[in-house]
Amino acid sequence: MHRNQLNFSGGPGALPDTVLEQVRQTVIELPETGLSVLGMSHRSPWFLRLLEETEADLRALLRIPNDYSVVFLQGGSSLQFSMIPMNFAVPGAAAPDYVTSGYWSRKVVDEASRVVAMRTVWDGRESGYRTLPDLTGLDWDPRASYRHYVSNETVEGLQFPAVTDSGGSQLIADMSSDFMSRTFDVGAYGMVYAHAQKNLGPAGVTVAIIRNALLDRIPDTLPPMLDYRTHIRHRSNFNTPPVFAIDVMARVLRWIRDDIGGLDAMADINARKAAALYAVLDELREVIVGHAQKAVRSTMNVAFRFKDSRLDTRFIELAAEAGLSGLNGHRSIGGLRASLYNAVSEQAVGRLTAFLKEFALRHA
Amino acid sequence: MHRNQLNFSGGPGALPDTVLEQVRQTVIELPETGLSVLGMSHRSPWFLRLLEETEADLRALLRIPNDYSVVFLQGGSSLQFSMIPMNFAVPGAAAPDYVTSGYWSRKVVDEASRVVAMRTVWDGRESGYRTLPDLTGLDWDPRASYRHYVSNETVEGLQFPAVTDSGGSQLIADMSSDFMSRTFDVGAYGMVYAHAQKNLGPAGVTVAIIRNALLDRIPDTLPPMLDYRTHIRHRSNFNTPPVFAIDVMARVLRWIRDDIGGLDAMADINARKAAALYAVLDELREVIVGHAQKAVRSTMNVAFRFKDSRLDTRFIELAAEAGLSGLNGHRSIGGLRASLYNAVSEQAVGRLTAFLKEFALRHA
């Protein structure tokens, strides 16, 4: 029953099979070095080249402008929640503005508010976190140190459209759950960050892309490990980085570039996958309710439930038996959730939609 | 030339072959779950059980008393350098005391001094960091918040004997490069910490063992990610932990327990390995100089150089051709270094000593 499950988990999530096949080899021996990737020195020529190439691949795939730095960090997005105000909340400027659009952005605010007095510019609580605002229409404080939002709410399955013009350099986005799933204009942001364990690699590494002009604000009193400039200056190699997680991420980036054909192609595939699943949910609307309002449905995370809640449990059981794993909703809202990260194939989504229809026919 | 090198790197270092063989399987599919370990949710029953078992194995192997907490963190030892003073430097108490015995402990002091006014109770600079003090004889300030030292200097190859009675609860040790290589009395410490990438697993996870009485000191103003109590309360699962690195660490601990037979047996093997290598260095003393004074020689890292420094480069080249990798000394002191972490076998050390003797005979 447990052989070879398809992984629809909210994260850590599925990685591409071709990458896993490479890793199967590298954990024993990296052909270039004759050593296991798990025992590679972070000062080795192999790793220094890997860091350079990974940054170059990210820059090419996302068309990152030259006046941005790219760093690979530890501590997940959660450490960023504190590091961002530590580094960028300018003393004397107005409090930073935060958008609270779901479970994840509430976590961001919980942590950030321990570091800095911040202001909530919008909160989706009244709608039960089923909708999102138009970012350009919000009552942003023009004097705020920065503006923070979460581009995709993993738990509720809400996604902002890509921002094309933020009209300022101080927009910061947590893109943990939709980074590298579509193109976006890096130049519209002051900073973008994402942990790897959705679309990029295993848990343990976080990517941050930071506009260099923001670095001037950083106070000189921060502990070096919590100062972005330390990691930028040492090219993500100040202390021992998570070598393995970075190597897997590098392989996922090459897969997007070479096997998929780039981020536009990746975005097309992701749009088709989401459209296929939402079409079936709409078809089954007499027995299934989606969580998100239609206009803000996420291509990455699809949260839904059966009107008869007993069917949710039954669905998870039978799906696991049929080889479909990780479909339980987040503990905070219950129900069901299918996560359609980059490595979840169209075939896998086909298996899920077929199973959903059959289940509804038999049990609902 | 690059096939199947033996890894004598200072870290990340070698891992046991049997563990690597298991990982070769788990990256494709964990038999218990039908999913790749790289895509396992940190909220899955499998991972929750793994966290419990890993802590239990550590507790059993080290005989950790019940009034200590065990947590798995990100950010390497380097983040601990800042977190320790943030959490444990008591306002109003005397400055914490630090021992500076080599490259690594100088790094500790560099970082910690950015957070707190600290005092250096001993510095080995005059000896060129070739010797160590008797810890019990130092001029510790009895009112200091805590006392910090590094149990093994990775770069210079100096190792303190295991502390058996510190006479207080406030002794803190960075054991990154000799943790789990020998037994020690956890009860003699307030806190012990170690990153995984020497004797425990891949880079990306750090173990901290903290006496619970110390937790009362932690100020309530820290960002949650930087407050040890957050990670203790959430049993190392506050935010997404490095699932893969923890799973590999768990497998290394089982290897120590089941294949090696526990920490006493591990310590015996490590002592034999070091004795074998130092015996050859002593035998070759006309052409080779060891860095450390004899009384403080490390069992983990053996730093040495040829009297004719041109031979160092030649040695590294020919060793690599013979399948012996990672023998260059740290960039800060140059020369040569052989690291003999747990996963470096007695056979591997035998290959190294044989090669050393032959090289000296032919070239020195």
C-alpha cells in the first residue's frame, strides 16, 4: 500500500524524479570529486563553482537585475520574519506595513511584531481568509520602512497575481510557496525570499534576493549571522552552508531550465494542472466546496472539503490506498488540500482528478 | 583518478558507508512511507517519530540527565555564537568568560563580542595556538554569566580532555568537531552544542543540549526563532526543520549504537586511529613537524607540515592520486591536516599512514 506514492503534500513537497535519480548517485559519489556529496567541503573548488552556477542559473531564469544580491540562507522563512525588520526597519521611519491574508502571513506578523512595531494594512479575517485585496489599492503608508506581503497562502490556497509595478523599492514578498512556479518582475521588489521545500529542493535552505540599495539601511549593530551583508559579502559561504540542500536546489533549477524549458513553460504547466483540478471541483460543486474565492485561487495549493465532512477522512484513507499521499488539509483549517508544486506532474494531477470523480460518484 | 576517494576533510567530513547506502534508498523512497525522504512533511507521523527516536538515541548514547533539553537547530554553530549571549548573558551579572584556544574559538569570540561585552580568560596566541590550558586552573570570574570554551580546535588540532567536574552549571562548550567521538559527562555542563558535519551527519543541522535551569534566564524580548525555549517547546518542530539532515543524523546515531557498539567503543576506535597516525608522524620527525604540543593533540584533527614546505603541495597532489582526499591544511595555517572523524575507518588511517611513510621515503 505504501509503495511509490504520489506526493501532494503542502511541503516539504515532491521533487522531480530525474533529480532524485541524480541524488541517488551523488550521495554515494559525486562523479567530479570521487566523494559523497554529503561529505563535500564547503571550501572545495567543486562547491565554490556550484554556488556560482546556482546563483547564475537563478539570475538567468528570473532575469534578476544586476543591482540585486542573491543569497542562500539557513533557518527557513521563519528566520527571515525576524531578520527583515532587524535589517530593514529604519529607525525614525513609519512602521512597516504588513498584509495579513492567511495562516502564513499571520505567522509572519506574529514574529515580526516581536522585533518591530508594525502596522497591518489589510487583514482578511472577516472573509475567513478566502479573498485577497488588490495590492495597488491599499492604504499603504508612503513613509513606511517597507511593505510586506505573502504571494501565496499555502494553507488557504490563495495567490496574488504577479506584481508588475509596485511603484517603489520597498515591497518585500515572502514567495515561499510559489517561487519559481511562474515568472515575476524582480525589479518591482525590494526583497523576495523563499524557502526551498516547495518548488526548489529539500528543507534546509532559503533563497533571498535583495535590492542592493536596501543594504545601506542595515544597522551596524546586528550579530553578523543576522546581517544580510555578511552573507552577501561571503557569497553565501560565511559559515558552513547546507551543501547538500544547495546541490539539490541546483539540480532542480537545471531541471526547470533544461527539461521544462524555463519559467514561462513551468508557469504554463502549473496553470494547466490547477485548471484541471479546479474544473473537477467546480463540476462536483454539489458535494465539494473550495476554500478560496474563485478570483484568488492558487495554482499551487488547492484547499477544499466535502460538504459531508465525514467524507474528508474517508477520502484521505482511500486516496492513500490508491497511491495519492499528503491530501489532508492543514491542521488549522482541516478539510483537504492538494498541493501542485512544480514537481507534481500533469499525469499525477490526472490521477488525482480521476480518483476524485470516482470517489464522488461512489461515496458522495 | 577521482573514483572512490577516502575523505580526510576537516568538515563537512566522511559519513559511514552503511549510512550512505541507506540514504541511496531513502532519497528515492522511504520504505515506511512510499515517498522520498526529501519530500517528507515535517508534520507527518513518520517525522514526529523520527524526532522522538533521534532524541532518545542521543539521550541513551550520552546518558543525558533528565533535566536537560535536546534540540535540533539550523544556522550551524555560527548562529549559536550569537544566540548563546542573547539567551544566557544575564544583565547585571559579570561578563561571560571565553577561552580563546585557536581559529574556531576566535571566531566564537568575534561573533559573541558583537552581542555582549565578554572577557577572555585565556588566549593561546603566544604559543601560536599550539597548547591548551588546564580549564580548572583558570582565573574564571565566579560571577560571570557563563564560561565558554571549544572542546576541539579543528584547524590547529588541539583537544581538551573530557571535563568531568566543572564545579558549576554555567560551563558551555562548542563540541562541533568532537561531539559523539567520545563519552563525556553532560552533567558537568550548562550547555553543549555541535553542528552535524563532523561526526554526525551532513551540514544543515546543529544539536544543542541545554540544562533546563538555564532557561529561566532567557529574556522575553528575543525573536522567537532566536529563543531556545521556542524550539524546546515545539520539540524542534517550530518551523520546518531540515528533515533530511535529521534523518541522516538519526542513521549515524544508530550506526554508532548498533554497528560500533556505543560511544565507549567509538572512543576506543578513535584513540587507536589517532595513535597510529601520530606514531608515524613521530617516526618521521626529521622531515615532519606536528602543529600541536603532544599533551594536547587532538584525536579528531591532526595538523602537520613537512619541514620542506614544497613537499606539502606535492603530498596533497600524490595523495589525491592515491585516493586520499581533503588533506590540505586550513587556509589560516596552511600545511597539512588529516581529520579522523568517526566515519574515517581504521583501514582508511592505515592507507594514510602507509602512504605517508612511502612518500617520506621517496621524496623527503
